[in-house]
Amino acid sequence: MKTGKALPTILLLGFALTAQAQVGGQRGFPFLELPNSSKLAALGGVNVTAGAHDVNMVAANPALLNAEMDSQLSLSYIGYLADIRQSSVAYAFNSEKHGRWAAGVNYLNYGDFVQRDATGAAEGSFEVHDYTVSLTHVRQVEAFTMGATAKVAVSSMAGNQAVGLLADAGVAFKHPEKDLTVGLAFRNVGYQVKPLDGGERKPMPFDAQLGVSYKPEHMPVRLSLTAHRLYQFDIVYLDPNAPGELDENGNEVKEEKKLGDKIARHFVAGAEFVFSKNFQLRAGYNHLRRRELRLDTASGGAGFSLGAMLRVRAFELSYGSAFFHPSGATHYITVSTDTRTLLKKKTI
């Protein structure tokens, strides 16, 4: 397939999918929108271009799968509030006959809950958890990489299960000379084949994202800017019950939507401070998260995120801290290694 034909095909497919996306209301499998690794979390939770050698970034954009990720095994652990825990594993491999692939499992456990009858008497306990199993494949055509991910998502509550079949599609352009990457991803396109406990089927948490990453030649920083929820311009929510401010006549004036805020909520900014191949610092800002999760009286660090990466011999350790709420941060830990290095050492 020639480059001139491949890119328009991907773009047309993506716009066709956005036209079918449902906006508003409650969506199924919302955990699919959560970052599953420390790097993605540290860069603001939304990024489709900062792949490099981190196999976990394939979950953000399948087109980021590349040769640097071959044979990489990565494990991530995330601790949320109220003993909610998330863990994931990702692995990339290359076959001379079948091309480059990646596989992943993402698991979110909400803990044990007390089951009660209509009178409030305890009858036992039950578990609630979500998980996905995914498989990614890519093809490269000159400077363009096109990828797709097939996913099975399962939500389980007290023995009842909801099942969904989903897919991600993406394309990435990497400049042949400069450290410049442009990415486009359509995430969580699919269908809920089995609703929870015989209920109504819910739309999937679809998103269309477009981003760019650039590292100036003589600066140790890679900057990223990603636009998300491209299928809907106005994503501002104003609580109709929130009290407004009083004007000079004592009349209540409700908050109004502003054009600048509508635009800013679509963007997530990230920065990677590349001091060496063995040490990096990361930071991100998510304006939508800050506006929606702040308190009326305080914003704190909501919307901001930080992280770091350190390589020690055959292992790469990454840490991320994302502030979803003024009350505290969520912590991410990722450990990655090249399995070829480990096998080589054992052979020696």
C-alpha cells in the first residue's frame, strides 16, 4: 500500500467512526479511559505521540508500536483511593513472517463489598472488577506507521458480567530527520455484546485524539500537545444547581460558558526532560480534569501530574503521580525490561 493512499484511508475511517459516536449520558466500561502506566499518567493522561521505547504507550495509540519495544515486558501497578487497585502487563514481539505485535492485560479491582438484603442485614460479600485483554498489530509505510488493537472488555459485579468487543485504530508520522512525531488515534470503537445483569446496552467510551511531540535539537526537553474528544466541541459542564455570584443589585448571576474554556478543555500538555537515556523527568497538565475535579473553594493540584524514569542495568523503573482531586494524588509504578537481555545473561 502506498503512503499517498494509506493515510487518507485511515483518516476517512476515523471520521466515519466519529460520526457514529454517541455523546452524553452514561457510557459502558469507563475504566478504559484511565491511564494504565506511569508515563502516560505523568504526561497528563492523554498522549498519542510520546511512545519512544515504552510498550505501555501502545494502549494510547496502537501506531506507537515500534522496533525499540521488541521483546519488552512491562508491569504496572496503580493505587487509587479506597483500596482500589489497578495492574497491567504488556509485551511486544516481532515476527519475520507475521510482523510486529503487542499483547496486554489490564485489570482493575474495586475490592470486596458487603451484600445486604432489603432490611439491611448482611448476607455476605461480593467482588467488583474490570479487565481487558488486547492484541495490537502495526504496519509501517515509509515515515508512517498504522496500527490497530482488538480488545475484549469485561466488567464483573457480584457474579454478573458485562462484555464488550472494542478496537483502537491509529496512525503516527515520524519525521525522518527531526525528533517530531504526529499521531492520530480513534479509541474504544465497539459494541457491548452483553449488558450487565440483563440491562440496557451502553455506548462505548469512544474518543478521537490528535497530537504532536517535538524535541528541539539542542534542548533536553520533548514537548507534547494532544487534543482529545474531537467529535464534540462543547464539553463544558456547568452545574445548574450551583449558586451564582451576586451583581451590584443583589441578583444572582449564573456562570456562563466561555469560548476560551471550551477550547482549552480539549488540550493536554506534556513535557519530558531528557537528561540522558537512563534518567528522565516528566510533567503534564490536563485542563479538563482540573476544571471538572476541583472544589468550589480550592483547586489544589487537580489536573497536574509528575513523573520520573530511571534505568538500572537491565531494568527501567518509572513513577508517575497524577492529581485527580485536591485531596491527593494517584501513584503509578511501572517496571520494564528487555527479555532478550535477561535470556542472554542466563545463557552466559
